[in-house]
Amino acid sequence: MTNKYILVTGGTGYIGSHTVLEIVKSNFEVIVIDDLSNSSEGNLKSIEKLTKKNIKFYKFSLLEKDKIVRIFKNYQIESVIHFAGFKSVPESIKNPLSYYKNNITGTLNLIEAMNSFNCNKIIFSSSASVYSETNKPPYKEVDSLDYKNPYSHSKLIIEKMLQSLSTYNKSWNILILRYFNPAGSDESGLLGDESINPTNLFPAIANSILGINSKLTVFGNDYETIDGSAVRDYIHVTDLAKGHLKAVENIDKFNYEVFNFGSGKGFTVLQVINEFQKITSKKIKVDIVERREGDQAISYADIEKARKVFNWKNNKNLGDMCKDTMNWYQKLL
Ligand code: UD1
């Protein structure tokens, strides 16, 4: 038990796998837990190929607490990056209890196991969807919070639980990372989003360019934005993964702290479609329909805190996100 490990829950998923790649590249030792409910081992195989290192992987759900405990018994875990969780908004509306059980109970099992083994450093994947729509963008970490659906509610409950834990037990080091809209893939094209039926904008555009869907549906063109379509803050998943590396390196300095991760810039849906058309030289057939229920008009981040405190910045732009998305989805064909 000489090596010290970073435990990554949900490490085969979209953001998790890109983060595992960056932390393995930086010579940290990693253990991945994932139940493969919305991913496969493919991304880990790609990371092994890219880094020429073996990754310790355990397939189970965080609802299986005895298995979490076994990991802590067998390895000296220095810190935990906790991605594992259900993430589909429509699914969470259909089946709220499964979201509370999987996301909240799973997290509780994890932090109880950590507590028993005196491991008290955790980085938690939260979401921009915890910001209340009453705030004026760009959203700052101190802005007011609210939930819109059981998915974002589960994230908010976990944030609050961790915040409370940090208040009453100062030995914890807890970082909450609020992601805006991650997009793109590792530049190798070897790892990416394997989610079943992704409903996000980037996969939808890629699938329409590749002919998997005949048309792209645009939800709403009557928002108060420059072209009427909704504005989001897209961040390249590799930039986001590198943000996690900064968080791991700096976690000792904090008891509880929240950081936004976005690009700090907003793009409309139609601007993103145009960028894809430019990159691929293909025309995308667009079908404009009603606004999607629960969608916000404008969301983008204030990223000054992560910039200053972590000395972190985005290295990739919207064009890179479009190009790398195509690269990944082309390989899946
Ligand atoms: C969604 C989730 C959010 C989650 C985030 C990151 C919802 C309501 N919100 O955010 O909780 O944290 O993903 O994974 O699902 N769009 C189209 N056509 C499409 C797909 C999307 O026009 O086929 C539009 C949407 O209306 C939206 C924008 O593109 O304006 C971005 O959509 P999406 O990628 O689904 O992300 P969010 O809805 O911002």
C-alpha cells in the first residue's frame, strides 16, 4: 500500500474519461469505478493506448456500499473525483426517485466510506443547472440557486450536503465544480461521449451531418437573443478535464469552495450550427420548432474565479469543439 491513488467515480463516462486521461498523463495513479450504465470500457482502453499505462477499473454502482469500502481497504486513496450519477433531464422528470436514489444515496455511500478511512478530499461534478433563472448572466458562484427538475435538484441537494459537512467538519476539503455545456472530444478522436441517446446539441448536430438523423430540430427562435435562438456557454471537454487537474493539485487549500467551468462566452444555437457548417462544408437541414420545455434563454458563466485561483484558462475554441465532435462521431459509425 505505498502508492497513493485518486479514485474517479464515473470515470468511463464523457467528462470522467477525459479527466482520467489528463490526470494519468500527469502521472497520478488512478482507480476508476463505474457501473457502465451509460458508457463502456472503450474509453478506458483508449486511455491505456494513448498513455501506455494500465488503469485499475472496478465495475459496480455506488449503491453497492460494501464494494466501495473494499476499494478503500485495498488502496490508499488520497482524493476522490466524483462524476458518477444519472444525468438525463427528461429521464429524471419521468422517474425522479431513481435520480434521488442513485445520485444522492450513491454520494452518501461514497462519503461515508471516505470518512471511515480518513479520506476527506472530494471534487464533485455539479452543473450550471443549479443556478436560479432569476440571476442575470454571466452566472457567478455566489448567485442564487434553485432547481428545475429532479436531475438539477439532486445536484443541488448534494452541493448543500457537502457544504454542510464542510461546515461541521473542518478536516474536509471539498470542491464543487459547476459545469456549463461541455462539448467536443479528445483531439485523438479515440474517446468521447458514449451516452445512450444523447439529446444535447453537439451530438444532435453531428448525427444530422452524418445522416443518422435527417434533420436537426432547433428548439425556439423567439428568444430575446441576437438571432432568436438560445444562448449557451460551451466548454471543450479537454479544457474542462484540465480544470479538474488544477482542482486536484490545489484541493488542500480549501475547506469548501465552488468553481464555475465554462468558456465565459455565449453562443446561440444558430451560431453553433453555422460553425459546424463552416468546419464540415456541409449544409445542415434545420427544422425550427417550439421552445423545449424547461429551457432557459441565456446561460453563460463568469469564469474569473477559476482563472485567478487555479491559473486555468480555455485553450480551445468553438471551432475545435465542432471539429473534435465530428472526429469522434465519425469513428462511431
Ligand atoms: C442540458 C441539460 C442540463 C445539463 C447539460 C449538460 C436540459 C434541459 N438541460 O443543458 O441540465 O447540465 O445539458 O449536459 O436538458 N438544442 C436544440 N436542438 C437539439 C438539442 C439542443 O435546439 O437537438 C438547443 C437547446 O434547446 C438549448 C441548446 O441547444 O438551447 C443546448 O442544449 P443541450 O445541449 O441539450 O444543453 P442544455 O439544455 O443547456
